[in-house]
Amino acid sequence: MTYRISRLLIIALFIAFLFSLSKITGLYIDWLFFREVGYEVIFTKVLSAEVFTGLAFGAVFFLFVAANVLFTSIVSVPAIDIMFMGKAKIPIEPGKFNKIYNLFGIVIAILGGFMSGYWGSSIWPVALAYLNSVNTGRVEPIFNNDISFYLFKLPLYEAINGFAGFLIFFTILLVVVGYLMRGGLLYTGRGLSFVKHAKQHIALLVFLFFVKLAMSFFMDRFETLYTPHTVLTGAGYADVNARLIVLGLLIPLTVIGGITFCYALLKEKLKIAMYPVIGLITIYILGVAVYPGLLQNFKVAPNEQAMEEPFIKHHISLTKYGYNLDNVQVTPFDVSFNLTSKDLLKNDHTIKNIRLWDEAPLLKTYSQLQQIRTYYRFSGIDTDRYTINGDYRQIMIAPRELSYNDLPSKSWINEKFVFTHGNGVVMGPVSKVSKEGLPEFIIKDIPPSSSSNVKITTPEIYFGTLTSDYVIVNTKIPEFSYPTAEGNIYTSYKGSGGVRLDSLWKKTLFASHFRTAKIFLSSEIISESRIIYNRNVTERVRKIAPFLVLDSDPYVVVNDDGKLYWIIDAYTTSDRLPYSKQLRNWTNYMRNSVKVVVDAYNGKVDLYISDPDDVIIKVYASIFPRTFKPIMEMPGDLKRHVRYPRDFFTIQTAMYATYHMTDPKVFYNKEDLWEVPVHNDKAMDANYLIIKLPEEKKEEFVILMPYTPAKRDNLAAWFAARCDEQNYGKLLVFTFPRDRLVFGPRQIDARIDQNSYISQQLSLWNQRGSTVIRGKLFIIPIEKSLLYIQPLFLAAEDKGGLPELRRVIVAYENDVVMEENLEQALTALFGGRKFSTPSANVPVQTQKLTIQDLAKEAEQIFERAKSLQKQGDWAGYGENLKKLEQILKQMTGK
């Protein structure tokens, strides 16, 4: 038996050795990576914290268990005979089991120590946050603790408490088994019988378990601050006036119960020992579960709004704090319908930047027109703004990345040596459309050619969103750069990214790490060769800063020197903010505290603090000195492209729809609840736009989302976040008047569908083998009015489904028009001079309308007149009849 256990121990130690060897190799590879990117301080601090916490928890487990096992084995137990089946006597000699029990117990202590150490090493962020915590200056209202206690200290207390409970309970079981094996604990006809020292030993462990249980009740008091209720999250009336009182009472009662239990155990009065256990269970069930429920149902529920009012205030206040909604500027937006052509000309810059292209159809179009080769892919379309030939313009940009899944000939040489990078970007204005309905380009083709001041000098993309595996550059085999009509062009890497394979030792380690002997055996690798790994920009940043949560949409930027960079928004989050509403992943505190910049050629990573007031980023900056840079140090040509992240704005939008109601009575009754509008059977997305905000003098880049009242279709407000440097991060809400109708997206869609001319055209196109794609509906505030704009795309089956922008629908007040481009639609709505939108590729001038144009306009005016007649708007009906009369006179030449 002893031999078998020893052999199992040797096998276990050998497996542990192999695991450790693999771990050490991985650590060295990681060290080379962190040294490459210049973040050795993070690697050393995290590794030392993992080692310290792992050793601490592993050592505590091993020493505690081993000490109890050894004590159990040395307790003197007399030899006794026990009766088997009431007949045979079986002698028990404790000495025979000592070696087996000791070996078994020590093996368990060692294995448990390793497992505890492995678990303990995973809580290094909790330990470091505890040691570097700073006060927030904000106090939660129930226990009057600073918020930092819950963000940084309570998580470590809970981890230690949970570990202690498992350790003590596991040790009690192990000790009881030991005494049973050695005869120190027997069950006789009169009950359990203990050896004296065994009783004392078990009694001490049981008392420690009761103390731990008392600590759990102490911790449970804080957990009430996260309890979800019907009207709020956090401690409500029943929690504060019942549950917390009983939990506070259970703390001393549990210690007293532990003393009583141990005393009865020492006296071997097991029935008496059960009294405190039964008593505590009864008090817990009645006091923590039953009584608060009765109080809630019979006292709170009939007067819920009044009795929960102070707690609703806490919930609203801390939820707004948790999602950075404390400083939202609310302004009434008194909608008027007196927009004229002069107003549009005054807002010409907004008109020129109205977005017509949607990401989905544009991605298809870019892929078919600019993918060039099958092994290139556009992973997504991003919206940004650039100064194009002196004009502030909104653009759409897509990086052309290499897709390894689409390589025509897959081999290790091709994947690792030849095809190593993507090439350039495609960039175009958001509103320009060619005569064929296709996008116009500012930057296109391979190598990238530009029609503006934005040039690309370093188009190679070694680090991107589709690059997940390693490559080896500067080998004897040239790298593929781009194809031409005459043949392929090749290049070599001149950057500083990657690790040099300048020794046999490094080749061996990387071959082991990536599980391929080809790195070690390849004769194409020379001393100047570099292995570039962690190339996916999201995974690269996550490797460097695992404590940050990354945005789902990294976007590419062209700087003034023509180099490509990725910007990734990073968040600090927590699920430990009291009273704050939780997301589905339990997060209830979130800040966009870091902007990450990744060089697409060299892989250099810079972390810039964009929210210096965030308490969590202050703690991380203290933990990792010299890691984060202030946002002021970001180069100006990159800072101009920082934008408010859509992911965070979407979360804030969802929260503010409810938590703009700061009056507890209004909040309780949900009197002014808002919703994100539904369009095309799904919730609308927030959109980046260049607009002139009310009372502002010039246009700026914002992200915007409209609101509708709950279960209603009209607009209630619109929510905007400013993106440009001087006003970055300011949140604005413009509320619409409640005494008049402001059309929402569904209502505009209904008006479009009810227009006989538009619906007839849509049906006709769908019958001709084309698919009509209705783009996003954009709501554009201009002066004190709203324009509703929706592009229409046609994807013809005989052209491979290439989406073409063929019509633009514009709605204003009660009028809806559909024209070939935005300029014509605005002219049809407002008349007068042509607008200088970039949709038309002709000089801006007044043009004579043809008979067909006049007939089309007459039909649209007639449809509007019929619609107004149905609504009972006789004044509008008469006005449109006068317009129709004028059009008919023009047609007849009178």
C-alpha cells in the first residue's frame, strides 16, 4: 500500500515538473515580449504578485493541513478491540495506520497546497488593488464607508473568508477520518466516544469554523447593497430594518453558539451540542428570509413608493455615478418647422457631411471594388473625421488586412515567411456618390494612391484585427508586398517589432512554445530574423494590460506622416459599486479611462489616461508606475482622431433612458421612461455625425442617439457625446417639447411606406431582380428643426449583389421626398438655390427643370395634399393645392 502511494506521488511530481517546465518556457517567451514592447514593469509586478499570493495561500493550506495531520497522528490512542456483527472481535492497533495516514495526509496537503497556490495566484489584481487603494471621496449611505472599501478592500476580504471556510471544513473532515482510522473516535451503543486530545483538537477546529461563519454573516451585511429588487438595486426598507439587524445579531450569537457547541463536544453531550446549531439555523431562516419577506409584503408593499423613497434616491445617485452620468447637460430643444433654404446654406458644412453610406452595404462594396486579391479582407468599416484639403470632413475608412484563411496556397513557408502583412486602407467621404451609385475614394488601390493631402507612406499592416498567429521576417525568403500587372513586388521588414532569433537557445524555446520543430530546423532563418507574435491588436493589448476591458471596435488612423495606427478604447470596470444597476455581466461601474495606440508596423503600444478622475485608473497607475501616460502627451495628429466609444455610449444611453428621472416618485411610477427607438425591427445604433450643436458656432464630431417615450413612437429627446478635443467627453441631452408631435423613426418609416410614389418605386425595383436595402435612418438636427434622411441601396443579382446607392429619402415635418441624391431631395423640399452637397459631381448652379421633373414634383405635392386632407390639416391641404397650381402653370408654360 505504501509503495503504491509512493509511486503515485512520484508520478504526480513528474507531471508537476513537466507542467512547470512548460510554464517556465511560456514565462520566458512572455518576458521577451514585454521587453520588446517596453512594459517590463507590468511583467515583473504581475509575476511577483502571482508568486507572492500563490505562495501565501499555498503555504497556509499546506502548513495548516500538515500540522493538523501530524497532530492527529501523534495523539496517543490506546489499542482496543471492536465487535464485528456482534460476534467477532477485531483488534485495532493505532500504530499500523500512522504511516499510511501520515503519507496520505501529507500528499493531500501538498496537492492541496499546489491547487491553493494556483488559485491564490489568480487573485493578484485583488491583492495589488488592496495594497494601492485610494479613497474616492464618496461615501455609501448605509454603512458610511468610502466607495473605495467596496471597490478595492472588500473583494480581498471575501476571497480570504471563502478560502478560510474551505480550508477549515476540509481539515475537519481529514482529521475526523484520521481519528476514525486510528480508533481515537468510535461510535458505541451510547454514542460517539473520543480520546481526550482528539476531542480538544476537533473542538478547536469546530470553534474556528464557527468564527469563520460569524465572519460570513459580517460580510453578508455588505452583500445587501447589491441585492436586486423590483424597483431598485441595493438595500431597501426591509433589508435595512430587518435583514441587516438580524445579520448583525447573528455575528455574536454564532461565536457564542460555537463556544456552546465545543463545550458540549468536550463533555460528549452531543444532543446539547446540536442546540446552538438548530438555534442559529432557525434564527437565520426566520430573521433573514421569512421576517423581511413578511415585512416587505405587509408593510412595505402597500406603501412602497413612500417607504422606499430614500433608498431609490441612493440607487439613482450611485447608478449615475457608476456609469459616469452625473454631469449630463440637459437643454430643451424647442422644435420648430420653419427651416428654409437659407438655413440650409448657413449649415452647409453639416449638409456636406450628412452620412449616406451604411457600414454593411459599404463593406460589401469595398470588398468587391478594393479587396484586390482573395487573400485580403476588410474586417470592418469605421467612421472618423479628417481635414481633407483644408475642409473638415467625415470619412469612412477600412484597413485592408491579410486573411490567412483565404491564402491560395497554404504552407508553413507561405504563412510564416512570405505572406506577413496587410496593405493600406480604403478611405472615402460619407456622402459622395458616383453616377453609378458607388462610393468615391480619397485613398484606394495597392499601393495606396490618394486624391487629397492625406497620404500613406507606410501601408504595411503587421499588427491588426485578423492577424492572430506569428510570422518570421527578415529571412532568406523575401516577403510578399503587393501584386502588379507585371508581377509581384517583394519587401523586407525594417521595423523594430518582434524578437530577434539570434541564438540556438531562442530558436529552441520558440519551437517548443509554438509546438513546431520547423523554427529550430529551418535554414531560412538567420541571425537578423525576427519572430513577431501577439499580432492581433486586441490580444496584444490584453496581454500587456489584462486588468483593462477592451472595446469591441479598434479603428485605424492615418497620421500626418502617413503611418497607420490602431486606436482602442479601454475601460476600467467593477461589479462592487453599492446600489448601482448591474449589466448582464454584473458590471455596475465603468469608465473609458484609457486610450490605447498601437503602431500597425512596429507593434509599439502606448497607454494614455483619458479620464484622470477615475479612481480605478489611479490605483492601476500606482501599481504600475511609468506605464500610463497623460492624454496631453498623445501626438496631436492622433489625438485629433480620438472619439467617444460607441460601446460605452450605448450602455450609457440604455441607463440614462431610465435614470434621467431623478425624482424618486417619477422614477418609481416610470412616468417619464424613455426607450431607444426601434428601426428595421431592431434597436437603433448610435451614429457618429458632424453637426452644429444648438447654440454652437461651428460643426463638430459627435455620437448621437435619439430617444422615444416608453411604448410610444414619437421622439422624446436626443443624447449626444462630444468627440472633438476641446470638448471631449461632454454629454448633452436635448429634450423635445411634450405639447407637440415630433416624429420618431417608426412614424417616419410609416410615412415613407404610405407614400404611393415611393412604395410603387420600391415594389418595381424588387420585381426587376434587384434587392432594395433600406439604410439607416439618420435624424439630423439643423437649427431648431430635424431632418430625417434614409439612403436606399440596390443590389442587382446579375452584378454579384454589389450594393449601389440609388436614392435618398428625406423627410421634413409632413413632407417626404425621394430623389436620386441628397441635393435634389433638399431642393424638392425647400426649393430655391441648389445646395453644395458633394452628392453631385457638377458645379453648383441653378438648372432649368424638365417636364419630367415637374411631373414628378407635382405627383409628390399631390400625395402630400391627400395625406394632409386625411389628417384634417386643411390649411396645409390648401397650401399644397396652391403649390400644385403653380407647378401645373409651369408645365403649361403659363
